[in-house]
Amino acid sequence: MALTRKLKITIIIAIIVVAGIATYFLWPKSARADVIVWIQVLPEEEQFIKSFVNSSFRQIYPNITVEILNRADLKTALLAALPTGKGPDLFMWAHDWIGTIAEPGYVTPIDEFVTEELRSKFLDAAWDACTYNGSVYALPYAAETVALLYNKDMVSEPPQNMSQLEDMIISFWNQGKYGIAYPVDPYYVSAWPHGFGGYYFNDTTKTPGLNTTGTINGISYFLEKFQPYMSADTGRDAQVALFTGNQTPFLVDGPWGIGYLKELNMNFGITTLPKIDEIDAWPKPYTGIKVIWMSSSVYDKQKAFTFMKWFATNEAFIKQRALQFGFIPVLKEVLELPEIQADEIVSTFAKQVEMGIPMPKSSEMALVWTPITDAINELFLLYPNFGDRTPEVVLSEAQGKALSALAEHQG
Amino acid sequence: MENKQPERKIEARSIWKTNKAYLFIIPGLLVFFVLNLYPIIFSIYLGFTDAYFGNITGKYQFIGLRNFEKLLFSGDTRFYYVLGRTFLFVATSVPLKVLFGLALAVLFNLQTIKGRSVLRSLLILPWTLPAVLSILTWRGLFYYDFGAINGILQAIGLPRVNWLNDATNAFVAYNIVEVWLAYPFMMTVILAALQSVPLELHDSARVDGASAWQRLRYITIPLIWRPLLFGIVLTSGASFQAFMVPYLLNSGGPANQNELVMVWGYKQAFQNPGVYGSMGLAAAFFVLVSLIILAFSYAGLKLGKITVE
């Protein structure tokens, strides 16, 4: 008997529905891991972390299961997950988020686990980055900032000061290359306003300083020295591509980009941002401390802390990560190792961190990022034909915006 | 008296029929209430609060019309700038999409073109690709130093164009990508309409000596006008809500000069999670924007008399 069309469709739909329900109920459910960790790293680093966890951590703690998820959209995912309590047990981010996520209670203090012995393992600045309003919320595992990378095939000796750098930049520009690759972003640019005595935000007085003389001079200096010799594409990926494509000898970047350069087998060197000889001062870039947080929806606090502590204090893990990916350790015993001190990349970044200024921890800093980003982008586009939109005008306007946002925040 | 019985039977059967229909749409309605209606009402409510990342769990407060006042009357003209830029984008991208779609549809409706169905399927490709992939590929093509477009321009002796870091050029780039993404939709709508135009009309017009242009102008367009207008209204809505194109190409840049409504609202709500009241303000912003889109779509439909009375 031939089936009617209606019957055939009904049977197909029924099969799909039954199959769906059966899959849902019969699919073997993997039990939840004891500790779920969200990270955001490059694929090669993800492999490294996972294999280390599988070998080293598993060996020491066979009873703790860990699931590591590398999320390209980590920030967005955390913004959505943290308030709803659906987040991971642990996650990694730079320390400057501490005010933003600790104030509403999205992360949980770990004071009960903290001992003097643990505290003394880390650099003071790194430990300080994990505390907020007297409580410890995270453990530090690396420091980061930006330094000057150079292509050794194009430049034999790195510049000692800004005049030398400027000469090199101009000479490459005259050869039809770009003078320097420099992502235009307030974090990357911060070295110059700080070098001139300015600041974006004072963490103690909680006031923005976008229109201070130092900030205005520093940003003007940055534009004057670099803007004319740079490509029009100012995003980080385009700028890095110029450096890896031998289109420019210099790149300002942080440890996060080192793994990629090594993978390409680039012959590159590193030096601290050169001294501003005109005013006899050093540029001071913002520094960040990479920390591992415990969310307030943590499943098993004890187990989560065990992993957290291993992650931040396992010597072999931290050392290998530093040597392979240019991470700057903040664990004293690793910093003292001869291999670490002999490594050009790690030791230069470490030196640059010492010269830098920690990013503010206050949640109010968020009110300053947008105005300063907009101001720097606008000035970069206009340079050198500012018209009536001079750095003074644009930065004062940005300061006004930050102040009114702050007033609203407090009021 | 004898007639009563069958009448009641019919009535009962029709009630059962209607009720049965309700039974079947319950799942759909449930999905609509939970996934559409509730978020819409909640978003509207958020527009009247000081919600942000730090208090979104429920500690936010009702602040009346403050957000709307801030957007419209605070002296910060950003709202009007973003809205103006968006209208400009609608005004440029929609005609381009329609013309491009119309041209291709008319072309592929010609009997003389060989292998039409294969070509047509190929032309629908942009529709089937994930938009994110297409847009990121376009971004690569637009790169100043390595992009293929500048490579071609240079190869034929023209100067390179700063596509993504110049406000006007970036706006042109948005239009190009938007047309690429949306022409398959317009083409399909128009093609379907074209196929319903009787060939006899063309034949008799041809006999009367009408040129190809005259036939397009006086026969084809009037006959496909309603579906065409419907397509225009829908695609205008899409242009108005463009998010991925500006956001992925250069985040509404350079220096925020090409921020369209969706990009601005998204940045407001999510870019800097510590900004007090930012989600409330973004919600209020989207309420205003939705009202504007609604008004325009309604006007468009009314104008074309497409609404079913």
C-alpha cells in the first residue's frame, strides 16, 4: 500500500521529534568538571596550558578535574555570564577590572586561603593589583606592558634614545618603508603622557587628567614623532602585519604578541621604549598584572583555589610559559632563575614593567577610557592640520566628558 | 425542529476546529512570549532605569524619563549625529541595493541568457555565507597596505585609497559591503515578481514598437511595484539596523565618525562595563530608534498600499 504524502510527512516529523528527545535523554552526560576555567589566549598557548595541566596538575591532584575553555569572546562572555551567576569558576583578565567586578560582588574574596607565605612569593606590585578594599580577590601570574620590538635583519643596534629612534624612523621612511608600527590605542600610547608627567586617571584622588599639560604634551609628542611615518591602518592586526611583512623595522607591542612572532621565526630583538632626550625623561607605559579570579558562583571553592594556586605558583609552568611566550613572571623564585634573567625578551619586558605605571584599579577608570580613546583617534586623524581642533581643545573636551560621567556616577 | 440537530453539530465541529487551531499555535505563542515579547518589554523598562553592568542583577532603580532627556535635550548632540549618519546610510545603501538587485533580476529573467538557473544560484552565494565571514574577508580586501583592492588600484596605476581610516571612504566601503550582502535578497524578490509578469504584455508592447526601456518603465515596474516596495521596506529596515558591517569593518570609525545607531547603542551598553547607567541609556536609545524605524516602515507600507486592511 502506497503511503499518502501526508502520512509520509507525519512519519518524518515524528522520527525527527523522537530522535531529538532520545538524543537529549540518552546521550551520555559528562559530569561537570570540578573546576571550569575560562581563558583567552592564542591557540599555541592554549595547547601549552592544556598539556601542562593534563600532565603536571593531574599528577599532583589526581582527584580534581579541570576543564579549560579558550574563549575568543572572553570579555563579552564574562559580561553576560558574571551577573547571572552562570560564569566559570575561575577566569583570567588584567587586574584593572578589579573595581568593576568586585564592587557588584561578581568575584569572591579568597582571604581565607591567603597566608603570609603565599603572599611573599609574589612581587609587591603584583600582589597589590589583586587586592581591593582590603580583600584579596585574585592571584597574579604575569605582568604585561608594551616595549619596542625591532627587526634584527633591518636594524643592527636598537636606538638608545628618541633622537636615534627618530633618525632611524625617518631613514626607513625615506627608503619607502614605514618608520614604525604602533597600534593607536590609549593603552599603547600611555607611555608618552606619563613620560611628560601627565596621566589619564589618578587612582588615589579618582580624578581624570586628560587636559593636564603633561598629557597634552605627551600626546602631541607621540603624534609628532610617529604619526607622519605610520600606515593609515592603525588597528593592531594591520600594524603587526607591517612588522612581520618587513614593511617597517619597529613595532610597539606587548608579550601577548611574542608567541606569534616566534612562530613566524622572525629575527627580532627587543628594547625598552627609548628615553625622551628632549626632556630627559623615560616614557612610562601602563602596566597590567594578569590575574586569575574566582567568580562568586564558584562550584567548589577549595578545589578551585587549589587550581588557582597551582596556576600562579607552579615554578616549572611559569618558567616554561615565560620562555616560550614572553610572559613576564611575577613569582620571585622564577624571576631569579638564571634562564629567565638571561632571556632577552622576558628580562626586557620585566625592566619595562618596572619603569611603567600600573593601570588604575578603580571602577571609575571605565569612564575615562572612551573619552581618551576618542580624543587620541581624532587627533591622530587630524594631524598635522588640527584647525581649531587642537590637542588642547580636543583633550579638554575629553576631560569634560569624563568629569560629567564621573559626576553622574557619584551623584 | 428537525433542523436544529445538524446545525448544532456543525457549530460544535467548527468550534472544535477553531480551538484545535489555538492548540496548535500554543507552542509558537509560548516561544514568542518567552523569547520575544518578554525581552522587548524588559528592554523598554530598562530604558527608564539606571541599569549598568554593576547593578544589572536587580539593584537598578527607576529614574523616569532621565535617559530620554539625556539623549534628546542634554546639549550632547551625539544622538542626532548618529541618527543622521544612519539615515544617510539608509539613503545611500537602499537605492544601491535595489538598483543592483533589479538590474541582476531583469538580466537573469531574459530568455536569451544561457544557463540562467546555474548563474542565479551562484549569485545567491553571498546570502548563504555567514555574514561575519564575508565582512571580515571584505575588511581584509580593504586593508591599506595588503588589501587586494588597493593592490588592483596600484596595478592599474591608480593611487591607493585609505578605505577604513577615512570617514568618507569607510562610509563608501560600508555601502559596498552592504550591497554585496543584500543584493541576493532584492534579486530574489524582484525575480519572483518578474516571473509573474505575463509575457503577452511584453509581446504586444513590442508589436506596438515600445523600446526595452519603455517596457521596463511602463510594464515591468508598475506590475512588480508592490513586491518591490515590500522588499525596499524590509531592506531599509536592515540598513537602519546595520551592525556587523560597521562594527566589523572598523567599529564605526575612524574616531567614531561612522557610528550607526546599532554600533553606538552596543558600545554604550557593553564597551565599558563600569559606566554607570550605560545599559539603561542604551535601552532608552533603542526604544527611540525602534519607534523611528516603526514609523518609517509603516509609512512605507501605507504609501505603497501594501498593508492588508
